[in-house]
Amino acid sequence: MGVFRLHSIVANAKQLIKLNNNKHLQRDAPKGYLAVYVGEIQRKRFLVPLSFLDQPLFQDLLRRSEEEFGFNHPMGGLTIPCHEEAFVHLTTQLRTIS
């Protein structure tokens, strides 16, 4: 995957954040965090630091999200198609890296 494509995915995620903030769809999300919805069937809401957007592991999730949902996220936050346990494990790893 080229650098341009990766930059496009991150830029589109940041645009979604701005759009959601303008519409107040990210209720109770503190500044510097992004609301994401995770799960295969039942989706659970998580708050993740915006710094995760720069992490390759999280960018893989963004790519999966783009492939499955495009940029239409009706939940009011970014929808990530993965199991909740896998997401928790990944974000735990990212917190130790940061």
C-alpha cells in the first residue's frame, strides 16, 4: 500500500471526526479522543486517543473499516469491524507503545 493511500485513510478518518464533532454526534467524547463502535453484531462504544490514528496497527483497523463500511458510519462514530476482545487487546498494546 502506498504512502498516499495511507495518508488518505487517515485524512478521511480525521474528516469524519470533524464532521461528527460539528454535529455533536460524539456525545461525551473529550477533546483528543474519538468514539468508535466495535463488534461484529452487538457494537460497543469505545473512546480512543487521536494519537492512535498514527499507529500502524490502528491504521490496519481503519483500512478494514473503510473496506467494509466506506465512510458511511451511521452509529455517530467510526465503526470498526472486529471482535471486541481483539480490539481491547490491540488498544492495550497501543497504550504501552505510546
